[in-house]
Amino acid sequence: MDNTTAIGSCLARIRSILNELTKAEQKAANYILSNSTEVIHMTITELAEAAHSAEATIFRLCKKLGYSGYQDLKIALAGDIYTPLESVHKEVDPNDTPTVIAGKIFNGITEGLQDTLQIMNGPALEQAISTIAAAQRIDAYGSGGSAIIAADIEHRFMRFGIPVRAYADPHMQMTSAALLKPSDVVIAISHSGANRDILDAVQMAKASQATVISITSYMRSPLSKVADIALYGMAREVNYRSEAMASRLIHLALVDVLYVGALLKQQDTFIANMQKVRQAIAKRRI
């Protein structure tokens, strides 16, 4: 569907076709009508469980409503509930000064970092760090805003002295995944954890017997379920919004933890490599 019809009107659409839906679809639709504020924070799996429906039923409902998928429906649903300004950041006000806006956004990021720390899975984090430290090759997959995080992984982790590449193009992700080996690691980043291209590439990587580490904002996302090691970054203001501002920074913070943790696992080798990099870069300075 086009962008002019994607925002808003979701609840009205549901009511308009309610009688034309199957009983299973009606059950899901009625749940959305009664719990719209909660639904925009749910994954498709969570909605299916809460509405006592199947994920396939939710997806069919989205299609009948004219949406390309569940995420498209959530964006439209948010348009019914929030103003366009709130869809960027729910706390900002038109009368806020730039300093006040900065304070609100920074506080949201700080809260998200603290939330992430509270739900941190220590054993999973330790396993991810050990896996990265022992990897022979690291490939990072990310689309859209998450491509920036994948690129940051390439920029940082190349100092480990092993092949590291970031892939944003779906075809290149699949090519990369098909050529992986059991000693290789994929770090897949997706705010929603429901990006079809990323999921397809990760499935291919697993078929190649590589270890998959996921970084998402949802504990029960499809990507979290398929990954060998799942890490989560929580951001309060971006559970459904396309901007996903805070989650991007929180996911970058998780990458920093992985980087420093892996560095400490093999300090002598990694520090020697970093020193070589510094010396090489120093020659380029005036």
C-alpha cells in the first residue's frame, strides 16, 4: 500500500470489514480493537498468543485490511493513536526549546540503556563474546537503520585481524550466508526482528552451520527465536515507530560490549593488531 494510506484509519478499516472476516480473523480483529495501545508494542507472535490466534491468521487479516504485513498495520494503528509529532517522540511538545527536546531524547536513551541492563542475559552475553573471540570470520547483516550498526561492526571488529564484512543488500547477505563455515559467525541486527530478508539470510547461515548472534528490540521476535544466541536492546519510545532512534544507539552500545569483551579474551593478539592500525593511521595525519 502507498504511504498516503498507511498512516491512520486502521481501526476504522477493521470495523468496516469485521463482518466479512472469518471467525478466527474476527477474534484477532476484536482483540486489536479492544487493545490497540498494547498491540503497537507487540510482535506478531505475542499478538497471536494474546488473541488466541495463529500468526498466519494475523497475517491474513493484515492483507485483507490492505496492509503489506504486520509491521505496516502497526504503523497505521499508531497513526490512529498518536499524533505525527508523537510518532517521532511521544514526549516532545511543539513549544519545547531545542534544549528541552535534547533533554527528553537523551533521557529516553538513558532509560533504554538502563532497561537493557536490567534484562541483560549474562550467560548469553558471555557466550556471544566467546564465540566472537574464537571466530575465523564475522559477517554482519542489517537493513535500513540497522545497516549502520552492521557497518560499525565491520569498522570496529576488523581490528581483530580476521575477515569482517557488513552486508546491507539482501542478495549479498544470502551470498555471504551460503559461503559460511562452521567456524564463522553472523551478527544479525534488526529492530523488529521480523525483517524477511534478514531472516532468510540467517536461515541460510544456519544451514551453513555458522553461529548466529542476533541483536533486536524484542525478546520473542522471529529473529530471536532462530538465532543461536539472542541479545536484546530495549528502547521505550520506539517499540513500533519506524524511526527507532533510541534502539539504534542501544544496539550500538551492545556492539561495544561485544567488542570490548572479545578484545579482553585475546588481549595480546588484538592489542597488537590495534597498535598496527594506529601506526598506519598516524602516517596519514598532517
